[in-house]
Amino acid sequence: MAPPLNRRDFVKGSAIAASMLAMPAIGTEAFAAQPKDKYKPRDVALHWLDGGAPTATIGTTWGVSWPQGMHARGTDFTVAAADGQTVPVQSWPLAVWPDGTLKWSAHAIGADAGKVEQLKLKTGRPAKGKQVVSAKTSGDRITVDTGVIRCKIARKGSMLIESIERDGQPIVRGGHLVCQTQSHMEIDPERATTFAAFTGQIDEVTVEQSGPVRAVVRINGQHRQDDGSRSWLPFVIRLYFYAGSDAVRVMHTIVYDGDENKDFIRGLGLRFDVAMQGELYDRHVRYGGEGGGVFAEAVRGLTGLRRDPGEAVRQAQIDGRAVPPLSTFPDAVSKRLQYVPAFGDWSLRQTSCDAFEVRKRTKAGYVWLESDHGHRASGMAYVGTPKGGAAFGIRNFWQSYPAQLDVRGATGDEAQVTMWLWSPDAMPMDMRFYHDDMGEKTYAEQLEALQITYEDYEPGFSRPIGVARTSEMTIWTLPATPTRERFVELGNIMQEPPLLAAAPEHLVGCGVFGRLFSVPDRTTASRDVIETRLAANFDFYRKQVDERRWYGYWNFGDVMHTYDEDRHTWRYDVGGFAWDNSELSTDLWLWYYYLRTGRADVFRFAEAMTRHTGEVDVHHVGPFAPLGSRHNVVHWGCSAKQMRISTAANRRFYYYLTADERVGDLMREQVEAVRTLRRIQPGRKVESGVFTATPVGADHPNVNFGTDWGAVSAAWLTEWERTGDPKIRDRLLASMRTIAAQPYGFFTGAAPMNLDTGAYDIVHDKPPIESHLSAVFGLVEICAELVEMRLDENFTKAWLQYCRLFNAPAEAQKAELGHVVGPLNLQQGHSRLTAFAAWWTHDTELAQRAWKEFYAAKNGQPVRPLEVVRVEPPAVIKPVDEAPGVSTNLTNQFGLAAMQCLALVGGELPPNGEPA
């Protein structure tokens, strides 16, 4: 076995390989151009994702791609407006190419830059701002100063945020995490139910960035029972600060590590106090409703009284301004104010995605009054006075129900605020599985059940141990009660944070993500039909999310797997046909569609899915960590725990486009995921003989070259380009080299892997085999990147052989392999493999074959407009749309095949219809 390469050998070997590999031709009519040798942008035009300049921001971070060889890792960047004025920017590398030049860079601008519509990123010394952000550590405290607010963060104890000051006045104090549990889901008078309260306790605090434009503080800890008897529910909190901003962005992640049969969470959130100054009639509460609506009242109201305090008084209170002096009030009012009730407690609760309620009461022990109702609240609130207060909110509030925003004790010196990510007024969080074992005691019985419900069930594997959820909150420390217009503006910033992006043309030009996408082109009838279908497929799923109400704390971001045309519903209750959990690369379909279109709605959809599939569908601690769970009625319910679900391939897009640290954590979790194959088999209940199982505890587990290695290589490639770690690089290269050295290359199927070196054993004693699932979980996309990097000539040959032969006729497979590996499924989806081989080798016949495979739509979708049918009651409970024959599997694979065939061999697409 060859030793790992050192850096000198690697650079030398890469240069030799590059000279030996054939460079695809540039600028031909049939094949996509290779723009990396031409595209050298002096500057990059940036646009706001949602169109037009935002009215305000709290600061913005985004990622930009670069062609290989253009910029050194340490290049300085500056941002300029259309008028030539520079904008202060903080920059850092996200990824590098194999030659060490920048592949992705991250950039942050402060709050003051948000109103500029046109910006450009270019090399140069960054401008210095009038205000900077800094994070300084002293003793047991970190102090972050944005130039507007000063936040003191504890390094131990339970008070994460000790205080937030503005103009020297502490307005927010005592920020801490809260959790409430109960021991049984259903309250039974004959069975004792115990309740417990927990507070977040800090274990570790890290300053990840300290300015000058952006500061990030990470806090790790667990929730500890208030009596000290137990700690559980690990959390990761990141606090984000920007120069010139009065806001703190809070990323909140919990990992469920309890017993789902007795740890029922009945409340989960972030709590803090807000200083209250002045008279009760100058204390204001605001809630964001729907459609820009605002609920705005005072703790002690001065409107609607039997005696009128005067229009000036009433209008000032309505506006949130300080009312005129009490001496100006009529005596009939001023002498009787003590008899006007003061409401100290307020609550907005979103009990479902379609219903919220605002309530208030004078104080505990007295009845709640129903103040208002609505459908979908914005998730924003405010409490304070004309002398200062706090606005606060939860992003994706109604989408992630049940959520709640509480204010308590607004009549005292401090009002207590709780942002409930799980409302204590809702039913407790139920993490249990949805059925008993139904007699599935043995492997044979479990396999039989799989044949009828498509559910891979095994006792003990349906537990939620280790699943996570990340939520986003924002706290503004304000100098006064905001106007209604400003309050709505803050809510919009929270729900759709302004994000800068480069145009799709720039991304295409840089050659990132395997060159597998192109800018939409409708210049021929054939292209127009494909583009129309691509758009219709996305729009259908976007509408289905709302129509089918795919919302909720644990559900938001996922879609369903398969449709039931008899019931006119998705198979939400049928085994493995329910929640999709990234099956057949839903994430990749959405992200590649965004890359080529730049559509904001596609980005937001894909963003929500990345949050969900990377957190909820993956076990982050416990016996299954860090693997993901295959599709199921319950996200974590399937006993097939696999790297194909937890793969970093699905997260890389969001990370590189936004520089999101939490997603960076998720990808790093996967670097050693392959080691779990020593004890957990990725697919136990499949036909015997497809791949050899690994004995539990084996030092060299069997790692297949498809779904397993696709995930392994994605994790290793990403870690290498993020860090430059030579050990990770060497493991990746060794795995590539030894796949290529197999007798049948990728068609060897699997082999034992040395987990320390990454090298596979060479297998000589079995015929070629293949699964139709091998390449549909990110393998195609990662291999496209690896081949483009020209790291190993023999690997490139092995991959091209696989691409060429997968859909090839039996006689072609027989001639080259000595065996026939088919018939194989998902031929339409695999037409993109044929297209890649055609593109790389400049083979016109292969390009034509790729389009024939695509149009044949075998195990795929027909190339025609999507048919959508409206189904009306009483056939259904409410009117719904359905697409006959819809399948998320086939939608994903159609989308990826269409986009990649257009990018690679679009020139061979007949202009007016199906190939002959």
C-alpha cells in the first residue's frame, strides 16, 4: 500500500496529472465552455437577494466564489458603492483551490451599509468605518461593543447575556435559556406527573470573530435542573454583532439527548429582563401581526376612558411617544388614573401555522383577556418606554409553531421577556415513535414489513436521541419605542435577513460546484420546455408546503416523499413514504436551481431545508451519531442510519453562500462519520448479495463506492478546502487512488477501507456490481469537482468509465467489464452521467445518447409541462392541488439531470423537440 503523499509530492503529482489529462475543448457549439481560463473578474457586482436595497439591516455576511488561480488566500478586499464611496468590510477565506488560491471568500458589512443598492467587491485595502465592533475578554466576561450598544457576555454560570447597554444605560439584563418538562404526555389523575424547570448553564465560551465589522461569540452548555439534580439538552448559542448595529442576532441550537418516553418538553426559550422607566401610561407593548399589521397598546391605557384626557395625550400614547405632562391632563382624568387598570402581563401565542392569539392580564392570579386573533404573526414584539426598550423576535415564527412571545411584570421596574421556541401553552413536545413494533421481532419479520410499508424498522433505532434543532432570534436594544413603520421594518429584517449575492453568471464563470449548472436559456423551443418544467416543479413544491401545511418546529424545511392519489394526500402515515429526509438529493436539486436562477424564493426554500435536514434528520450525539435517518413517518424513525443523509454535500452550498458557522459545524461532524460503519450498517434490510456487510467492530469496514464514499469524499473535500489540512487531503487522495485501482473501478462496488489512511483494499474475488442509488446522493456532484481538480488521472478514467457505462447497452457493459451490471433504475436521472462523460471526452455521440436517455424519461418525468389538477370537496377536506404521478424522487432526479445536461451538453439538444 502506497504511503500518504507529502505536500511536495502532492504538488508535483498534481502538476503531472494536470499535464496528462485531456482538457475539454473551449467554446464549441455542442459542449459547454470552460470559462475558468477566461473569466478573471476585476470586481464582482453584488445585488440584494430579495431585490432592491433594504431600508435597513443589522449587518450582512455573504460568500463569493473565485476562479482558480486568481487570488491568493490572504488577498485584501474592499466594497464600493456605485458612487465610488468605499464601504467598510471584513473578509476571510472560506475555501481554497488545490493550488492554494481562493475558491470562496466571506465578507461582512455593518448596519450602515444596508441602504446602498449597488455594491461591488474588488481587491484593495478595506475602508475603516466610523464605528467598529470589538470583542474583549476580561476575567469572567466578554464585552462586545458595536459603537451603538455594549453587550456583556458571561463566561460561566447561567446568565449568557449579563446586560446590553445603550448610551450607557443598561436596557436588557439577565439573558438566559429556560426549559420546562413534564414526565408524561397525557395528564392522568391516577398517575403522578412530575414537572421540572431547567436553566441553561455555560460550559465553554469562544470568541470566533472579534471585528472590526463582525464579531461572533459561541456559547456551549447544557440545561441544568434548577435543583441541580440533572443536566441534559446540550445547546450551542452563537451571538452575532455588527459595527454600528443595535441588534444581537442569536442562533440557538438544542440537541435532544433525553428519554422520549418521559422527557416531554413543555416550554423552551430565551428569557431576559428589560428595564422599565417612567409612568405606566408611557410603557408600551407591540406585537407584529400579519400583512404588516401591528398590535400596539400601553400598560395603562388612556384611550376609551369615560373621561377624555385630550387628543394630544391620546395620540401620543397611540404613537408610542411620551404623553404630555400630567399637569396638562384634565383633573377628571389625572386624579383618577390609579383606577385605570394596568396590564403587566402580555402574550402572543402561535398555536398552529394558521392561528395566533394576543392576550393580556393585570397580573398573575387574574383572568387573561383576549385582545386579538389572527392567522400568521410576524414573530416580532417590543416592550419599553420612550426612554428605551427592547424589540425581539423569532424568525420563521408561525412556520415553526408552537411559538410564543411573553412579557411579564411590565408594571414593575423590569419586564420579563421570554421568546418561547416551544410554547408552554401548547401540548408538550412529543418525540415518541408512532407505533409499537407490531410484532417485528426478527430480521425476517422486519424485512416482510418493509415489503408492505417501505419502512425499515428495528427496535431501538427509532429513538430521537441526538437530533437537533436550530432557531434564529434577534434582540434590538432601542432608544425609544419605535414607530409602527419602524417596528414593521425590523420584523421584515428578521424574517428575511438582507443578503448580498453575486449573479449566477459569476458563479458559472468561477467553475464552482462541478460546473454542473448554467444560466437559464429559452432561445429554442426545446430549452423553453425544459426551463418551464424546471420552474413548474419548484413552484409546485413551494405551493405544496403551504397547501399541505408542512410546518412545525420539527417539520419546517422538509417535504414529503410520495403521493397517494386515492386519498389525494401525501403518504404522511405510510412507513418510508412520508417525510423525505433528503432522499435522492432534494437539497441538491434546490441548490443547483438557485445557483442558476438566483431566485430569492428558491434560496429561502433551500435555506429552510438545509437547516432542517442538517439538524433534525441527523443524530448529533448518541449511538447513531453522526449519521442521518432515512425517510420515515417520523424524521428520526427509520432504522437505516446513513451517511447519505447526513452528507456534507447537502450543506456546502449554504455554507459557501452565507459563511454560516453552524452549518460549518455540521459539515465538520461528518469528517469521521465513516468510522461508524464499524458498528452500524447503512442498509441492513436490503437484498442479500448487493454489497458485503461489515462485521461489527471490524477495523477495516466495508465502505461502498456510491452512497458511502460519496458522503466520505464530500466531507473530506470540504474539510480540506476549508482548512488545507494535509492529513485530510491525503486520506481523500488515497481513497481516490484505490478506487481507481480496483479491477472494475467504481463497478467493483465496495471494499474494506483503512480508516486512518483512507485507502481501500484491492478486491479481486468478485464480479462487478452496481446499485441505482449509488450516484444519486451527491456522488455525481462531488466527483465532478474532484475530476475538475485533476488530482488523479486514473481516478478520472474510472469515473468516466462509470459515467459512460451506467446507462450503456448490455453489450457495451459486457464488452468492457466482462459482465452485465444492469438493468438499472433511474435512467433519466443518470443521463447526467452520460452527459458528463460526453463533455469531458468531447464525444458527440455520447452527448446525443445523454439527451435520448433524458427524453425517454424511463424511471423519470416526461419532458412536457407539469399537469396540476385542482381537487375540490367533498373528495377532500379542503381544495388542494395535485400533480398526477408526482414523486419527490423523480422530481429531484429530473431537475438535476435537466440542469446538468443543459450545462454540459446543451449544444447537442435538438432545438425543436425530442432527439430522433
